Amino acid sequence: MSIAPPGQDAPLTPAGLTDSEATERLRKEGFNALPRDGRRTLPRILADVLREPMLALLLGAGGVYMALGDLKEALVLVAFAGLSVVITVVQETRTERALEALRDLTSPRALVIRGGVRRRIAGREVVRGDLVVLNEGDRVPADGWVAEGQGLQLDESLLTGESVPVGKIACGPYGPGAQARPGGDGLPFVYAGALVVRGTGLCVITATGPSSEIGRIGRVLSTLETEAPRLQLQTRRLVLGFAAAGLAASLLATLLYGLLRGGWLEAALAGIALGMSMLPEEFPLVLTIFLAMGAMRMSRARVLTRRAAAIETLGAATTLCTDKTGTLTENRMRIEALRLADGRLARRGEGGDFPLAAGFRELAELGVLASAPEPVDPMEVAFHQLAGPQARHNGGRSLVRHYPLDPLLLAMTQVWDNDPAAGDRLVAAKGAPEAIAGLCGLSSAERAGLKAAVDALAGEGLRVLGVAEARWPAGALPDSQRDFPFVFRGLVGLADPLRASVPEAVRQCREAGIRVIMITGDYPQTAMAIARQAGIDSEDLLTGEDMAALDDAGLKQRIRTVGVCARIMPEQKLRLVEALKTAGEVVAMTGDGVNDAPSLKAAHIGVAMGGRGADVAREASSLVLLDDDFGSMVRAIRMGRRIYDNLRKAMGFIVAAHIPIAGLALLPLLTGMPILLGPFHIAFLEMIIDPVCALAFEAESEEGDAMKRKPRPPKATLFSPALVVWSVVQGGVVLGVTGGLTLWLWSQGAGEGQLRAAAFLSLVLGILALILVNRRFSASVAAAMQGPNLALGVVLAVVAPILAATQFLPPVAGLFGFARLDGGEAAAVLVLALAVFLGLERLKPLWSARLAA
């Protein structure tokens, strides 16, 4: 046989390329691998990370503590700075890992014919024009067309997302005509990354490396930039704002103290204390801890977090784009309906049972006989499952001959030896209904009735096959399956069943104000049927053909109402995501194949399937569903909203707690009383605030309306005006009470030790009141106290003995510079702390609705 590549009149020799020809093409066109140009090295990534303002702030705070001689606190901050570097480097190298996964996928070992000799070479050494031998289990090394093939079937799900293998035809020695895209039966093209699941063949390579279909996806993937999470950007701005304010206040306090009192050394200490009281090192710490703990909690819910900052973004998602096969469905074929030739119809029951009455059992068993004894094809597996274990033995028959799927006749036939006493053989065929009709010689009227029956089943989203039977005497068998005297036996409707958790998950998404859009390459009728079962709005359908006719502005307008997108090509998925983002939506996108990687990376939150997803899809995503269950999406969304709510509570608490700390640090400068809080006291307070805001608030359970409110607006800030006002009010109340008590004691002639002890103890109890108030956005006192919180309990259990020790253990009291309070003073501190808690709980209803919005 002679073979010619497209565009070449004279066929090539069947011996394939010579070694010299292959070497020359390899030199000119390069290896069959994705290019590595522009790859970011680790030093370059580190250099970019070290310029981050948040990291500089952490290191600066560590330097302040180091200058104050507090080595432990300095080392803790430096450790968190190192953790920030590690996390950022991991995030920044995601693109590099995605490209590496593509390179691995596109460079398997390949069996080629060169100089008439078959040899195994590295996939990256395959060149255009090579003759590649394909056997069952091989991975196609590059794009090409099939010159020879015997029953060749390939799994192209990595490119198309569809789980059903597709048949390939041979197109002869001179090659095919126009090139086609991946997907669809009866095409002569093969693509890099596809898996041969059945048959053998010989293909001619036409495109390698970046020129291949998978290389094109890799080029698109390498040009996309993952959006920086808005929470990270907001936190960075918040940190910079507070740091600037703290620096200005510190300098102002130093100047005022020095000018008014003349003690510049004390002025410097007072300024440092005030600066420390306003230094917001908790913000990046809280963000890191919350997202790390959130990732751990998500993993327990079978959701792997690859980009921690995407957790909170998922809670803000307004649109969820999901593929169909394997995400909404179970990624397996199941027989849903059987229709006999006489028109009788049997369907699977609601509970999944399918009792087979007379006639229907024979039809199912005939389907088994038309399938492989050890099936791999999902449809053939479905026949075996329906007919039951006894069908695996094929009635004691032995297979005589297999007639594979013919490109000109989309049917396959198998001949079985019958009981020797019967004297003839059983012939079973299955395939496209029109092909089976042709084998059976149906009349025009019969064909019209058959078409109506097929259309009715297809309208329900079923894939329809026809089944036929024939008898053949012992002896020679015909060369073609067309020569058997087939009798039509019935139709079989198969479907990839909907996951049981999907309708409830879609309902919860709708209740939470999240729009669900199905994006699939499947036929519109099938997609709409699945959408109706899932509860997805299927009134407005957009096909790939319709989409191609729209410009970007038209697509942006149209996508506002679309619920189902069918017959969508891979590059169109990316365009859909971009259109939704342009329309102001926060987009979450699920996917599993290589073709989904660009859209997963472009979406605000890319969610890959862990069980069946391609490596490239997982590398490009933010989250991975380990159980491939769409219901896990709802759990992830619920957790994302909980994390964001608790993060806002922690941030609000930090601001509220720092107001009285800063106020008490500033009060002596304004009144002339002794300095109440030094760097040591503030560092101790930070030891209370840090674990509370980072651990106790993170452990809080979700608000009751977490999944019943609309997603927050895309441009909503972490600190809403309502939260800012509420934090200032809380901090102002604690400062007013604590400062008022201190001023009253000073006016009564209390000593410096007593003033400092009263101010510190009332401040700590006021902070504990703030913790209880901020545990819930709801307004009831009972809600603030309800629910176990182990982290908070541990913090209180540690703080209480230390506070007691500052009053009753002289060494500890001396370390803090405290004097013991008398009974009246201690009682006043406790009563005022209780008053703060009750008063703030009475004020909270004024803000509760806006805080939870």
C-alpha cells in the first residue's frame, strides 16, 4: 500500500519515512512537545513574591518586634512571612505544572514504521509524515489520519469530554479531504492524547507539538492569566491603609509627647506602643489561617483546594457553568427503555428497577449477543447489566464470527453457534436504527413508523439503537453482514443517568441566587432532557452554531437568559466564560477534559473532576471534586459563604479590638496620666486577639440564612460601610467604658499600678465581650452564646488563669507592672464588662440585617 499526506498527489512508500528524513523534519519542525519558551523559573517567581506589600508588612512588623527585643513574636511573624512566600510560589507555579502535564500527555511512546521496520520511539520524536501503528491501549502521539483500520475505536474524552468511544474509518492511501474537529463517529482523524480502546490501525501524522489540537489548547492555556482573588486584593489595600494610618499616628504621638512633656525617649516608646496597637498584622495572618483551615475542611467534604483564595470566591459565585457528562450524569450508559417491533414499550421504574417481561428479555439478551463477551464500550456494558449475570454465558453458545462496525453501515453483527441439535446459527446485530432498518429490508411505511418511534425516544434524551436477529445454517458464512436475512426485533433507548444528588443541588443553587448553566457538546435534545431532569432552566437554548453567528456584544446580551448550551466546541466554552465575566458575573466552571482547561483557568473559580478528570484540567483549576459529584459543589458553596462570613466577623473584631487598645495607648498623651500600655502589654493582648480571630472565629458554624440569600455583589468590599460603622461603634463603646473607668480611678487618686491593672483587665474583658457579640450577625443574646466552639473555649481557659495570676501572683503582677485591685474596683471592672456585652447586644439589631447582606 502507498500512502500520501494531504495536499500531495504522489503516495508515499509503505515503508514510511527514512531515518534521515525523520531527522531532518525533527530538526526543522522541532520535537513533538509543547514549547518551553518563557517558562518562569523559581528565582524569578521568588523575586516577584518578595515585592508583595503584604509580605513586606509582615517582615516590617517582625522587625519592630525584633527592635523591641521580643524575639519570639518576631520569629512568629517571620515564620508567617515564610508561609506566605510558600503559598504564593505554589500558586504562581500552577501554570507551569499545567503545561508540564500537557507535555507528559502528548509524549507517550509510539510504534512507528521507518524504513519498513517497526520500532518504538519516544513520542516527542514523532514527526509529520510518520506512519504510526495503533493498537488497543495505545495513546495517540500526534494528530493524523487513519490509512488502515480494523474496528478502530478511540476514547477522545480528554478532548471532547464525552465518555463514549468513537469509531474511526480508514480513508485510503491518498488521505482525507477537509480536516474535522474531535468527536463524532465515522471520521478518519485521530488526535494526540486519545486512547485506543478497541481495534488496530495505521495512521499518518499530520501535526505535532504546538500544531496539534492539544497543542493549540496548550497555547491558549499559556496565554491566560488567572485573576487575582478579590479578597486578597481587598485585604492588601486594607493592610496598607491601616499601616499608613498607624505609621502616621505613631509619628504624631512621638512629636506630641516630646513637645508637650520633653521626654523624647518616653515619647519614642509611647509612639512605638501606639504604632503597634494600630499595626494590622492580624489581617494577613487571619486570611492565611482562614483559607488554610477552609482548605482542610473542604478536603473532608471531598473537595480538594488547589488555590485557597478561591474558596471565598466560590461563595460569591453568581453563575455556575457545568458540563453534562460525568458531572450532572453518572458517566455510564444505562438502558432506560425497550420497544419491541410490535410497538410494546417497557421503561425503567422510578426506583431504578427494570423487570423484563416476555419479549423484552429476549430483546435484551439479543443485545448482549450483539456485544462483546467482555465488554468495554459503555453501551455494551449496559446490555450486559440489564440482561443479568446469566447473559454473560451467552446461553452456552460460542462466538463464531464478528462483523465490525462498517463506516458505510453503522451496525455490527456477531454469529454464534447454537445448540448442535438445532442445526443452525444465531446471528445478532445492533446499530443505528436506520442501518438496522436497511439490514432488515423494511418498507417505506415501516421505516416511517420506525423513525417516529426513534424520534420519540430521542426527544427524551435517549441514545437509540436498533436490534435485529437472523438464522444461518451451518457452513460457510457470508463476507458481509448485509447478506443475512435479518428480522427487526426492536429499539433500545440508552441514557447516561442523572446523578441522584443533582436535582436537590440545583434547587439549593437556585435558592441561593446562583444561576446554573449547562454547557455540553451533546445534541440539543439530549441536553434539554437532562436539564429538565436536573431542574435547570431549559427554555432558552444556545447552540454552538447560533453562538458562532453572534459577535461579542450579541453573545453578552444573549447569555443573560440562556440555561442550556449544546453542541459547544472547546474554544466556545472559553468564549462563554469570557462573555459571562464581561457581563459582570462571578463564574464558576466545572470540567474534566483537556478541552476544558482554558475555560477552567479563565473562570473566577475553575472546578475540575478528580476521579475522571485529565491532569491538565486539574492543574488549571482552583478546586477539584474528588468524588466527581455535582452535589459537592453545593457543599463547597455553603462552606465558601461560611468562610467569608466568619472572615468578615474576624476582620470586624480586629478593628473593634484595636480601637480601645489604640485609645488607651493615646489617652496618657492627651491627659497627662501615666503610660497605661507598653509594648509588652500590647504584645500580650495580641496573643489573645491573634488566636481568637484566627481560630475561634474560623470555627464558628454558618449563619442560618447562608444558603438563602443572594450572592454578594461582585464589587462588594470585605469591609462594607455597615461593618465599618459597627466595628467603630463596638470599639468606641469598649474604649469609652474602659477609658472612663481609668479616668475616674485616676481622679480618685489611684496609683500607677492600680490604673494600669484596671485599664488592662477591663480592656481584656471588653475584648472578650466583643468576641461573644461578633460570633453571630444575628441579634439575639441566645444566638451569641449558642453553639460549641472548642477553639474559643481553649482561649478562654488559657486567658482566665493568666489574668488571675496578674492579681494574685506577685512575680507575674510585677512583670505586668500591676497592683492588686480592691473588691470595689474588681467588681466595677466585671460589671462594666457585662454592661458592654449587654449594651452591644441591644445595639446589634440596628446593623444585623445589613451585616448579613
